[in-house]
Amino acid sequence: MNREDVTVLGLGQMGTALADALLAAGHNTTVWNRTPAKAGPLVARGATLAATPGEAVSAAGLVLVCVLDYDAVRALLEPVTGSLAGRTVVNLTSGSPEQARETAAWAAGHGFGYLDGAIMSTPPGVGSPASMFLYSGSPAAFAVHRETLAALGEPVDLGEDPGVAALYDVALLGVMWATLSGWLHATALAGADGVAATAFTPVAVRWLTGAVTGFMGAYAEQVDAGHYPGDDATLDVHRAAIGHLVHAGRDRGIDGRLPELSQALIERAVVGGNGSDSYARLVELFRKG
Ligand code: FVH
């Protein structure tokens, strides 16, 4: 089977993993990095090292970019826009939705296709269909290159607005940080009474996957409807329960700022007259800022 040629610009930890996955899937892969020595192991595994970004982008119709930030992307691509015309750039560099939209408009002005991407994995997960790669931007570019992109991880199409992949990315990282911080706070609390993190964590994971994700599914419908019936647990109930967490932490000298933030939000909603609503009501407080 004929696999399309691909160029990868940027061979940091992630760019190297991307190039490796493409090589493993049988693509002719041309690579370029500001510090060329990093390409050595990839070249040993079959990649072609380009001497300049211009040479690299001329080698393939599909160009993946994964560098530090969008300033680096523009600095890298600006001098080679002439060679990019008619090709497609898939930008897997992390950035804001605004940067993604601006870069897509800039690409359109120079006559090349643009897809913005967000990698929901660390380098060891690249190449596994279990890893999600989010894309938004040109539907035509996504359709043409979907199969190649599947070599990196499952390609998830988020539509035509090029900013949406970056929006999901920051939002999902927020979910990750909130979850990891909550779990680390909990391990500190349990650890204060001698419970090992390795003993606590399987129970925490079961709670998250068996119950909390279920709450999220039901509450998403409430958020979209703007209606928050407290028919599972009311904010009045949460208010009492979170008081126990705050007190247990204080008694053990644990930093309480994380649960106190949730406690303050619950308190505001209850004082505002919404004590009989579900936890999903708090979205209104986030919206008010
Ligand atoms: N590593 C990860 O787990 C995360 C997962 C989610 C997505 N991110 C994003 O991927 C981008 C690259 O991250 P990385 O982990 O590969 O980062 P580094 O290993 O530090 O490599 C950075 C590469 O960027 C090159 N670079 C930096 N500045 C410039 C520039 N002005 N012009 C050209 N290239 C530049 C750097 O080159 P060098 O230092 O080797 O010469 C590396 O190739 C990032 O957006 C993450 O948020 C990864």
C-alpha cells in the first residue's frame, strides 16, 4: 500500500515520537530540527534529514510542525511560505484558540492548507490508537490526510473552526489539573493517617470511573438545559459534606485551599437561594467570573 510522504519540523520529545510513529507505519519521513544532532537516532531508523526548513517542506505534501510555541511556528514557516503553497501544514504545537485561528487565516492568505491539532498524550502514547489527537480546521485537509494522521493516534475531528482543537486542549488540561490536584490533596489527607497512596489510589480510580464520570454525563445535560434539579444530591448536602473534608484537613495540618475553593462556590450558590439544586448549578458561578 502506498503511504504518503510526510515532513516533521521540530524534533523535541514530541516531534521525535511523531516521526517515529510515521516511520513505524511505513511513511517516507523527512525531518528537520533547529539543533540537527537530535535527528541522529531517527535517521538511523530510516528518516531523511533536511538541511533547511525549505528543503524539508518541499519533500512532502503533508508537513507536521511540533515546536515550543506559536512564535516558533511562525518564525520557522514565515521564510518558507513560497514552498508551502498547495501543501498542508498540521500544527501540533500547543497554543491558544486565538493563536490557532490567526495562524489558519495567515496560512489561507499564503495558499496552503492548515489543520490545527492538539495531542492528548505524552510521547510514549504516540502511535497508539488509544491516544486522542484532536483536529480542527480545513475539512478537506482532514479528509485527505486522516489515514496518515491515524498513525499517530486516533484522529478526532472537531470541525471547521481552527480554534476549537486548542480550546478543547486547554479545557481538557484544566480537567486533568483539577483531577490530579484533587487526588494529590486526597492522598496527602489519607497519608496523614498512614494510608499509602498506592492503597488509596485504586479506590479513588474506581470512584472516578465508576461514579464521578456518570455524574458528569447527567450534569452535562443539565448545563446545556440551564436547569439543575437536585434529584441526586443537593447543594445543601454538598455543603455539609465538604465541611467534613475541610475540617479533616485542618485537623491534620493539610493545605486546605483546594477544598475551600469548592466550599466557597457551594456556599455562594446556597446563599443565593439555590441549595436545592444539583452541583451542576455551579457552572453559573464560573460563567459570572
Ligand atoms: N511533551 C508532551 O508530553 C506534550 C504533550 C502535549 C503537546 N505538547 C506540545 O508539543 C510541543 C513540543 O513539545 P516537546 O515536548 O516536544 O518540547 P521539547 O522537547 O522542549 O522540544 C521543543 C522543540 O521546539 C524547537 N524549538 C523551540 N524554539 C524554536 C524556534 N524558535 N525555532 C525552531 N525550533 C524551535 C526545539 O528545537 P531545539 O531546541 O531542539 O533546537 C525542539 O525541537 C509544545 O508545544 C508542547 O506544549 C507536548
